Amino acid sequence: MSETIQGIEELNLTRKDFVPGNEVRWCPGCGDYSVLANMQKTLPVLGVKKENYAFISGIGCSSRFPYYMDTYGFHSIHGRAPAIASGVKLANPDLTVWVITGDGDGFSIGGNHMIHALRRNIDMNIMLFNNRIYGLTKGQYSPTSLLGKKTKSSPFGSVDRPFNPSAVALGANATFIARALDVDAKGLQESIKRSQRHKGASFIEVYQNCLIFNDGEFADVENKATRPDSALFVVHGEPMIFGKDKDKGIIMKDNHPKVVHLGEEWTEEDLLIHDETNPIITNLLLEMTFDPKNPTPFGVLRAVDAPTYDEMLVDQIREVTEIKGKGTLEDLFYSGDVWEVK
Amino acid sequence: MAKKVISINEATIRFAGDSGDGMQLTGTRFTEATAIVGNDLKTIPNYPSEIRAPLGTLAGVSAFQLMFGSQRVFTPGDLPDTLVAMNPAALKVHLKDLKKGGTILANANAFSEKNLKMATWEANPLTDGSLDGYTVYSIEMSKLVGKALENSDLTSKGIERTKNMFALGVLFWMYNRPIEPTEAWLRKKFAKNPSIAEANITAMKTGYNYGETTEIFTTSYAVEKADLPKGKYRNITGNVAVAYGLVAAAEKAGKELFLGSYPITPASEILHTLSGLRNHGVKTFQAEDEIAGITSAIGASYAGDLAVTTTSGPGMALKTEAIGLAIITELPLVIVNVQRGGPSTGMPTKMEQSDLLQAVHGRNSDAPIPVIAAQDPADCFDCAFEAARVAMKYMTPVILLTDGYLGQGSGPWKIPDPKKLPKIEVSHPDSSAIGEDGFMPYARDENETRPWAIPGTPGLEHRIGGLEKENLTGMVSQDPENHQVMTDIRARKVENITQDIPPSEIHGDTKGKVLVLGWGSTHGAIHVAVERARAKGQSVSQLHLRWVSPFPSDLKTVCDGFDEILIPEVNSGQLALLLKAELIRPIHQLNIVRGEPFRASEIEEKINEILG
């Protein structure tokens, strides 16, 4: 750790270094502003040189993100950011690669790239802005919109069952999954830090309010007054406690999570302990997402170590080269049966 | 009885059998032996798209044809002189192509009642006299290998499988080819299973000796060495040549090679070849789909690699949007399309040249792109090298068109001296590129190309993307005047490549009655047809285009020297359409779409028709 801190001092980066001169053009009051600010605040303390960041995005409101970061950036085409980012990382493994995407970009048109980037475990950070709506195309339901949602393209209510993005990430065997809230600076910064330090494909789902087309979608957790009783912030190794007075917790009852009140009948000892490395716990937390009887979980839901594709590729190139020797064009051209015409 | 050896100039052989009979392998081994003898040659495989169609059926027939000669050979031959038919279905499918009076070598044991019925023969053609116009060698191959290998460890099924080596042995004798290279190859291939190697070698020798000793064969043929330019040669398929060309270009540019690709027939061998070259530093990424194949390559190019994606028609369709992204971001990228029959899934294992318009124009908006087309398997090396060079010099994606015939067909390749391959100059800006107004990611050099500034370079942080950018600054811009400027620059950038295209080389006179103009894999058939026409005294010349976008700058002048222009294409007239617009004059067309290359005779007939 001391090395990293020394590194950070040498780099001497501040938030300003990540703010380019151009004007940010999201709607006033959009949740994206908070995510951007927290990204710009967090990166300077992570010990990575500014020129080694590459922000890759697809299409959608959130995908304008790279234009607002003074780093290398690539605003690409709809849904393809994880695939482009894969090429960037494999071409230059020294880069720190971020993918910025949304629920339409990442889980509708780009769903295939998303699951494969996660399963391959290429070292990159994928941040999904989930506002449960298509914003840039002005208000159609997305693959994360809830059933019954009335939008421009579902005037009688959506009959399209939604994805739970973090659960899809778990299904794709992602090695790091976090969920954060646009208005929660602390949670965002923690997720960004942990994600970037994680080796492998990291997935951060950000609940983000779209003021124009889906305002109030996450009201219960966005509102400071109701948040303590609607949100569960999990910490590895600690019991699952929530509530304004820290008086509620989660137990396992009949193989399902259940909210209990701490007091005479239940104590902290009875509560489930969060374990980032246990997919059963992660799955259990994700099951709570759409259940009105349970709080919505946030924090680092999963973090496990696994070999990364990029390292394995580099290792394979090194190993094969050690065994066969560095290939030359001469070797290659003469690798078949050769004859000479004199 | 001493057997006669007749000297011939050229021969065309077709190996045909069930898809499980190993015909591709048999053909390839014959090809290697023929190459070693020093003949010029061309080959073409012809196999079904099913991996194992039902045994013995017409649908399951797999074939391999080669032509070899003591003179230059430009095509795998029109009609075979000799047909190897391992079963009745193979004979049924291919007999119609055999030259009149040609030779048939058949495995008599396979002509059972059941197999005959499955191949829709009413009676056994080997015995009912229907093949009287041909020289038929009906040999009990299965029985003979069974006897020769009765003491081997192999199962009876395993022994039966060696019958292709028996047939190969007979042909080695018949055409005086050495068996030693195949013997060595078998020992190497089955190093872990010596009994299989030995059984196959025995089967091959049994076939060879059968030709030598039995009295049914009276004659064998000798084909002298071809008069090829001096140098060292090896046989190569177009797909392997593309792979090698890319590796060479990467090395000459001092770049790492990145391939993003999704498996597709008939392009997969490029992925296979490159994935085996880790010790050359080659990074291959088998993507989740065609789109990820190209977009990962675009990402790798952005980060500074020589990036490539390989595919065939349906994959090109899927990559279309991303090609537009590479065009607007002005990133170097090589896109290889090994064309096949279409539309849609079409005929995956058959060749066609019908993706030309897709390559040149098939994108939303004005999205110009350079397109280069290889003309024979060895030329695939040069075209891949050139495509990569141009991509990096002009900061643009480049499409390389080959096809299933080039990709899977083979011919001798005069191995270039690696030291003499030209160096590819590539430069990446550093912080010295920062001017008073900061770094300009869309600044222009004399060719109007922008700098290739790669992530990791301090001070040059900038954003690119699919949204239109302001020239010079690279800021997002929806300004009307700027869009005009950028659209014009993108067109001129491609047009500028004409300065790298050497003057057109005309085969024949530079002025005359008919110019046969082609592109891609029709080169050989056109060449042969033009040669024959010229030998008859007809005023015919050939021009074959490598760059089909942009056209060479002297194209109109060259065409003006001829009264008539004929364009033979394995499509419904795509180059003709482009050239009618370019030259504004009538053009004769010869178009076939049978999933097969032209026969030279078809082009010859068309020339006769034009000359009246």
C-alpha cells in the first residue's frame, strides 16, 4: 500500500486534471452529473497516470461520459463498448479501461458483448447507468423497466419482464459486482475504487434517476428520509443491518431472506453475514431487488479472484515463445515443404 | 513387360469420394508431391457444407481437383483428365465433368447394390458398359488393403480407412510422383500412433506397387519441371497466405498483430493459422460474434496494434455499422472477406465474387473505403501486406476481398526474402505534437490523414467516436459546413491512395479490339482464355484490377485503347456496374453464379462471340 500512496503523491493529480474544457450537456439535475463528479474525484487517488486511462462507451445519455473526462476516450456505437474495450485492453494491457454504458446500451443491443466480457474476465471496469428507461430516444421502456411501466412505446403498460442487471452479471460469472446510487457519493466512490483495484472484469450497476422520462423510479432509495429503511448497504464480513435506527436485519427463513427487527427475539448473531466471495449470498441479495418486502441491496455484492483473460494471453505468448523461440518470418515462410527452382 | 512412360505437358486430376473418405487429404498429399517435383499447379477443393452428410449419398460427396504442368498453370483446370471415384455417388456427381476419353479410377468394392441405389445408379456402371468411352480402372481397393494389412493391429474399419492411401499410391505411380514425402508426413502426423502411420504407408505402397506390377496398367505419365522463376517455393492456400501477409506487415511496421474474428466458412483457416503463431506475438481473439470481431479490432487499433478482422459475406453484413465507425474515426484496420455464395447463408463452401458492391458501397451514408482484391492464392500474401500498409499509411480501414476458391485453393508461392520486404513506416505523435491550442487529433498531413495518437501517450488525451468531429480539434460537431469538409476529406483520403497504385500492367498489347477486364480470382481463367485467343491471332488483352476502390488513375486511358471491354465476373455484373459509371461506355458482361470459378473455355467463347 505504501508504494501506491507514494505513487499517488508523485502523480500529483487532482479532480481538475480530469475535467476537460467542454460543456457538459446532460439535462439539468440528471443523476449522471453526480456519477461524473465522483469519478473525477476518485481517479486522482488511485495511483494511475492520467494518460493510462481509456474510457469507452456506446450510445445513450450515459455514453457521452468520455467527452466529459479529460482522458483518452472512445464514444463508439450502440452496445459495442465492451467489445471495443476488450480490444483496447488486449492491445495494451498497461491501460486502465473503463466502459460506460446504460441499460439499453449494455443490456439490450449490447447484451451479448456484456455477458461475454464479464465471463472472459478481461481486466476492465464496466459501469452501467441503470435508469430503467431509454432517455436519448426520449422515453421508451428499456430491458430493465418494470412490468406495467407506461412509456411512449408502452402506453398501456409494459408486458416485457425486466432484467436484473447485477443478477445477469452473476449469471455470466462476473468476478466483481457492485451496486451504487447516483446520489450516494460515498457508495459511488467506494465502488469505483474497489472496481478499479479489482483484477478482472468489474461490473458496477448505478441506480440513476432520469429526471425527464422516469423521474422518481428509485424514489424510495434516493430520498434521504426513506433510504435507511429501503436500502441495505452491505459490507463484507458484517451482518446485514439497515434501518434509520440500525434496528433491522436480514435472516434466512425457509430458504428466503426475511426482514426482522432486532430486539428481544432477534439479535445481530442471528443475521446473515455478507460474504463477497460466496455466490449464494450474492444471489440471495440480488433476489431481494424486486421484492417490496425486502430492502434493495447496495455495495460490493461480489468480489472473487480469478485468472484474467488479458494476463493469460500475455502468459501464453511468453510461454509459447519460450518453448518455440521467437518466431521469425524466415521460420514462418519455410514451415511447409519447400523446393527450389534453379 | 516394360511399361511405357508418356511425357505430357499438363494434367488435371479430380479426387472424389464420400466426405469421410479423406479426399481433401489425399488431394493435398498429391499436391505436395507434385510441388516437390517442380511442376506449376493450382488446386481447388469442393466439399459439402455438411460435416458428415449421410454416407454414400450424392450430397455427401467431397472432391479436390488440381491441375499441374510443365508450363505455367493459372487455374485448377476446367475438366479433369482423371477422376478418382471412391464410391458410386462420387462417380455420379463428377462423371459429367470428366473429359471425353478420360480415365476413371474406381474402388470396385464400394459399388455395392445398396451404394449404387443410394447414388441413383440403375445398374453398376463399372460393369454394364456405360463407361465404354472412358479408360476405367476398376480396382478392389478395400479388398486389397484388407489383404495387405491382415496382420496389422488396426480394426477392420481402420484398415478400410486406408483405401484413400492406396488410391494415392496408384496415382503416384501413374504420374511418377515420389512417395517419400508422404511417407515422412504420415510418420510425423501419426507419431503417437505408429501402427496407423505404418498401415497407411503400407496401403500407399501397395497401391504404388499395384500400378507397377499388375498388367492392367500399361502406361504412366511424366510431367517435366515447370519453368518457374528461380527461387524457393512452397505450396500455399490463400487463407494461409493472408495470415502470413498480415504477420509480415506487422513485423515490417514494428507493430503487434491483433485479430478479432468469429469462425465462419470459408475464412476460418486465417483464424486457425494466426492463433498458432503466439511465438510471433500474434494476439487472436475469438469473439462472441462478428460484431465483436470487428469492434475488438477497432479497439486494438485505437490502442496501437495492427488490427484485423476476418470473415465471409454474412459476417460482413453484421460488421457493416462498425466499418462505418472505423471510417469516421479514421483508424487503420484490415477487413478480410473470403467471399462465398449468397445471399444470406447461401452456399457456405462455394465461391462467388458477389460482395464487391457491398465492399465498395454497402454502408449507411457516404462512407468510402479502399478495397483490394487478390487474384491467386500466392497473391493473397501480397494483397494482405499491401492492405495493412495502406491502412496504416492513410489511417483508414481497408477491405481485402478474396473468396473460397482462393482461400482454400492452393498454388506454389515463391517465398519472398523477408529482408527484402519493404519496411512500413508508422509514426505515433508524442507530446511534441501539442501546439498552442493543444493537441489536434484531426490535424492533417500531406495525404490528409490524421495522427495515430495512442492511449498511454502523456499529454495527448483526446476523444474520438462515431459522432461527426470537427476537423483539426476533434470536438463533437454538428456544424453543416464542417460535415461537408469532413465528408470531402474522407473521400479524398481514399482517392489519394491512387498515388500508391503502380501503372496498370496489361497482358498483351496496350491497344486492340477487346480488353478482358477482371478482378479477383477470375485472373487465371481470364489469363488462359486470353492466351488462347492471342494464339489464334485475335486482338485481345487482359487487365486485372487489384485495387477496385479507388480505381487506378490510368484506368480510363487504358480502356480507351480498346474497342470493346469484356468483364467476366462470378456475380451478376458488379464491377461492370461500377465501371459503366466510371467509364461511361458500353461493356460486355459474362456473368455466372454457380458457386464455381469460370472455365477458361467459357471466356474464350465469349471473346469469339464479341469478335464475331
